[in-house]
Amino acid sequence: MLRLAWRQSTSKNSRVEPARLLTAAFLAADSRHQNSGGDIRCFRRPPHPPTHRSQLLHHQQPAYYLSHIAGCCMISQQTLKDHQDRSQGHSSVFMSMASGDEGPSSSPHKHTNRLANERSPYLLQHAHNPVDWYPWGKEAFEKAKSEDKPIFLSVGYSTCHWCHVMERESFEDEEIGKILSDNFVCIKLDREERPDVDKVYMTFVQATSGGGGWPMSVWLTPDLRPFIGGTYFPPRDHGRRPGLKTVLTRIMEQWQNNRPALESNGERILEALKKGTAVSANQGESPPLAPDVANRCFQQLAHSYEEEYGGFRDAPKFPTPVNLMFLMSYWCVNRSTSEGMEALQMTLHTLRMMALGGIHDHVAQGFHRYSTDSSWHVPHFEKMLYDQAQLAVAYITASQVSGEQLFADVAKDILLYVSRDLSDKSGGFYSAEDADSVPASGGPEKREGAFCVWTASEVRELLPDVVEGSTGSAILADIFIHHYGVKMQGNVNPEQDPHGELQGQNVLIVRYSVELTAAHFGITVEKVDELLAAARARLAEVRKSRPRPHLDSKMLASWNGLMLSAYAHVGAVLGDKDLLERAVQAGNFIKKHLWDAEQKIILRSCYRGDDMEVQQIYPPISGFLDDYAFVICGLLDLYEATLQTEWLQWAEELQLRQDELFLDDQGGGYFCSDPSDHTVLLQLKEDQDGAEPSANSVSASNLLRLSHYTGRQEWLQKSQRLLAAFSDRLTKVPIALPEMVRALMAQHYTLKQIVICGQKDAPDTASLLAAVNSLYLPHKVLMLIDGDADSFLCQRLPALSSMTQQGGVATAYVCQDFTCSLPVTDPQELRRLLLDGTTDAQAD
């Protein structure tokens, strides 16, 4: 759509293809150098051609582009080959990356720029480049205008592999640094701090080059309008690919000699993007029919499903929790149909295979970013907070649906990792751990996965214990090696290891069930469980002594909101008080450190200081739509888990503020950023659920839930109008918005209001709550009434005052469409009522 709109905006006489037009402006007649960044993405491993899903979403884009996967970097296979060719004999340049958390350097820095005053780990990684970097802000903009220089905007994030590569190759190069500093105003931007700016210029890069990724490199006019864009550039020419030095030189020439053409082309594209990205509802338009949209979404997912190992493409393979949550919601309303059973089978098989695979860290818990192969074996080892949050919810939901203990165990396993490695003592959650670290054997070079992998000889040395009663007098290492597929020569296919970093290493993957391993060694299943747990614990202790990967210790409101939901969900389902206390701690952290009570705004981020204290930058970054939406969702989940009304009250306050800041009164839905910020050139509405759900998708559900908690019918109407605004996308490619399809289904099937009348901490109340939390009920809100007529809920919903305990014991009412069940006091009867909707009688 964007590229089509762009084509329509260009001159009818132009014969230059859109993907080449901008690069042609400065690469001129040298046809060998056209398409400088068009086929380059930032990706940790060489990608494979897309499956049907990526074709559905981006059928006009090149085969290697995966824009629907956010939060990862991508690079083409040719770029990898070129880089390997250049790196022969220079591996230290390729592998030694910035990390930002190794502590003060033992030698003084030759260069220090103003990024040293920032708190973003990504910006700090560039604080000693020989580049005159500015952070995004007024100082840089005024310098560009006063000196009439173009802006070079470089965007990435601290755990992005190819961002590190471009820094080491280009931004630490004295010659390139001087060219940049003398001729451009250079701005470095952390995409996780400023997703609004990132989205605008990524939209431009995608539209003009056919691809995108990080690092992103964009050249802007002094008034912030883009005219050239790409992603990763090598430092100097290599074969037919121009290096950054060449690109900079030609941009400088064109800026001097052909500036009006550059600016007019960029302006035309920007205007086309404003039209092409518009999302709005016509007056009186209704949302599409939920059953039709849900069926189409299911069919599209089923078409892209990979049956052997689960997931929705061959390789690289991403967890995509938004898909799995949709499929479980779809099963919930279609459980008697073959399609419903297929949706459930797809979900549970995918989650099982992921739990067994190398994408799951079997020694230190948590999940890596994605798998480079189809069997979930060899991952990109980066760990992101948003993945842990969404996967914890998916796994605990699967445990509700299936009753399988495996899924509950994995959910707890994820939260154990987050509590240990991604938690700040203040209650907040850090953003990510890098994929690369220095091997335990030493050396200056960081390697992919060095912190996580094992040689067979290491395993044998660490696990020499003889297992009594086992076949052939096996030692513990024999059992561990058999179960986790460890091989003497290493178990990583060279195709998954383009740089040879994992040669001779093993990524642990469960190759046999516990039952088969027990039979193989002639011991009991219980004994195998005990032995494997002991072995994993021993390896975990050894791993603690290895150099750790870089930790991105910034704390984002949006991702903390997702994690808040995870602790609340898992804690409620398991009845785990410790997890619920951690959820409350997270809620208090957000309110203390990421909420400006005076201005009534959420703050985007805060940071871990040098003395482990929580720090804020000045001025702080105001929150964006996803910060509000994800925190509100987290607060609603926290209320349902703890039934502490303060969280519900704050959610209502935040929703009112979100409406003031981001609502599109004319077209429906919400803008991603504050429309009053004139430095953000496009007012976008995210129309894709990717690595994170779209904030509009989450908002559609939040509005619906809050309308049932507060009686505000205008929020129900805003939710419907939001869904109507996305009607075209929902109707044609619902696979792009599975989380929004869930909200559409909730609108259609209407929410059940489950009202528990009782004292919060009483055993009879707890029994009814446990019955509710044991079930997956995607279309419900849960409330507690303790007899106080002046309570928040009774004030908002006066009808609740008429609901009372029966016979002095905790009592449940289930209401839907203004009709309530007769009171229920038995937990099993409540379960039956919630499952099949029947009880002895119904009452108005």
C-alpha cells in the first residue's frame, strides 16, 4: 500500500523505480551502486524466503524482508557473505562489540561526545565514538538549521548485533567520523526510547527501499524531512556495494548541487505516506462481523502453520504469542468444531516444541528471541522482556486450557528468569540481555551464544557422578548428553552458524521424553527428573562464573506493563502469593517512577544508575500510546488477580488521559504518539500485531473491559469505532492483527461479569476465585463486592449493591446481556456455569 501510494505521488514522466529513485539521486550513473541499502536488513542470522504469512502481509516487498517481526535486526545473505569476505584476517574488528555494562575502561577514552550525558545503554555505547553525536532533541535541530546542514539519523538499540557491527566498522573509524562530524548534524537515537520517531523513518525506509531493519540510517533536511534512507552500510566499497564513506560523499555532493530535487522528492514521498498510512472509520461505520473475521484469521494462520515443529514459518521461526493467544480464544468459542480443535492442536504443539527446543534456556530459564532453524533448536540468543511477558501468559493459558503441568512449569520457569536476571530492586524490569558475550576461555572477541553453550567435554567434566542402578554403570553426564542431544563434535548445523562461533558447541535441546530416557538407562522416571534437575543446577552454577552478556537496564513503561500482566496472570492461575506480591511491587514501581502525578502523564522510561538507584533524564520522555495501553491492561489484570480496587481506579484515570492525548476524534482509534509533537512528521496508527501487540489492539480490549467496570458506555462506543477504523485490515488480512481480532470477538460474544460477594481473604471467597482462575475465560471481567455500598465499583455500577452473600457465605453471580444467574456458592457449580452457561435457573 505504501509503495503504491508512493508511486502514485511521483511524476507521471518519471521512469525511475521507487526503490531506486532516492539512491539514484546521489549514486548517479554508476549503476553498479544503485540499491545501496535496499536489500540490506539488520538480522543476526541469514534469513530464509518468507512463508505465506509474510507474503500476505508484505506481498510487494523483497523476499528476504520480514517487517512484521518487530524488535529484531535483519541482514541479507549477500551482505553476510560480503562481510565474511571483508573480515578474513580481521575477525577482531568484526566480533568485538560495544556492550555498555562492563564497567569503566581501564584506559582513558580518546574521544567523548555528548552522549556520555545520556542514560540510554544504546546511546552510551556510542559515547566514545569519534563522531559528534547529538541525542534527538532541540539542540541538534537548531544546529542543523543555523548551519544549514543535513541531519544524519542513526537508529538502533543496545542488543542489536548489526548495530554493534556498524559502530565498530564505521562509527569508530576516525576518517568516517570526521566526514560525519564536519558535514552533517549527527543524531543517535534509541528506538526503544523513541518508538514514535523510529516508526516514522522506518516507514519511509520501507516505502523507498522495500525493506528495513536496524541499524537504520536516514538523512534528513534541517526541518526533519527524510530524503535518503537505508539500514546497515559497510564502511567502504566492497564489490558492487557502496560503503558508508562513498554514500556520505555523494550525499554531500547532491546536497550542494541538487538539493531542490532531493528535498522535493522527499516531500512527495512524505505526503504520499501521510495518505497511505491513514486509518479511519467512515461516519456511522460498524466493525466487521467477528465470526467471519475470526474464521479468516484462523484459515490464514493454518495455511502458514508448520506441522512438524509448530510455529508459522520454516525459518527463522519466531514465537509470535499474539497468534497463539488468538488461536486459544478461537478454540474457546469453537471448541465443538474441527476448526476449533485444530486451532488448539496448533497452539499446544507449538508451545510444547518451543519448550523442548534450544530457544528455551534449559539451564537458566527464559526464552531467546527466535530460532534460526525450523526445529526451534539454534536460537538468536538475545532475550527480550516483551517475549518473556507474552510467553508466560501464553503458557499459563495453555495450562488452563489443557490441564498439562508442563505448561504451568514453563510459565513459572520464565518468571524465575525474569525475577532473577531482569528485575531491579525497585520493582521494575530491565529491557533485554544481549546475544553476544566474551567466551569463558577469554579473548577480546564477543561471540554469539558464548554464555549459553557447552562442549561435550565440559559436560563430562562437570557431571562425572556414577548413577547407581543404571544400565552399563552410566554416569550423570551420559544421561544428560543423551537427553539433551549433546554431541562430541557439537550439535549445531554449520548452516545455523555462518561465522563459526558455535563450532564444537552444543545448544541443549530435549531429544527424548523423560520416559524414554529412563527406559534407555534402566532407571525410574522420578530418578531421571531428579538427576536432570541436579545436572542443570550444576551447569547453572558454572555459567554464573562466565562473562555475562550486556544487560540493557533501561526500564520501559510499556514492557513493564506487559510484565505486570504476566505476573498477575500466572500468580492468579497458580494461586501463588509470591508472584502476586511481585506483581503488586511492579505496579507500585510504575506508579512511583514512571508516572508524573502533577502533569498526569506516564513517562516512557527510567534507568538504573551507577549505584543501582533509579534515575530519570531531564526532561523525561513522555509516554506513548503503547505505554498507556500496556500499563492499563496490566492494571486491569492486576485488579482481577488481587481484587485491590486502587489498580482499577488508576486504570480508569489512565484511560481518560490516553483519550485526551492520543484519541482521533474524527477517524476513531488512537495515534501512536501525541499529535501535538510537531517533530514527529507522521501521525501513525499501528496496524500490526508483531513481536508486541499493537497498542490499538490492546486499547480495543481495555476500553471494552473498562466499560463493564465503570458503566461508561462511551468507552464501549470508542472501542467499536476503533475496530471500525481498522475494518479494511481486519477483513482482508486479519492475520496481521490477531490481537485485535480477539478484541473484536470479545465485542461480539459480550463479556461475562463474574461478581463475587464475600470478604477478600476469606477461605470461601478464595475457593470461588480459584474456580474462576482455573478456567480460560477470554470474555469475562471479574469483580469482588465486600458489602461496602460506597466502594468504587458500587458507585460506578449501582446494580451491584443488590448482590449479597447467601446464607452468610461467599456467593457468585454471573451476568451477561443484563441478565444474571441465580446466586452460586459451590465452586464446582460455578465452574460448570462458566463452562457451559447452565445452572439450575436464571434470573433477571
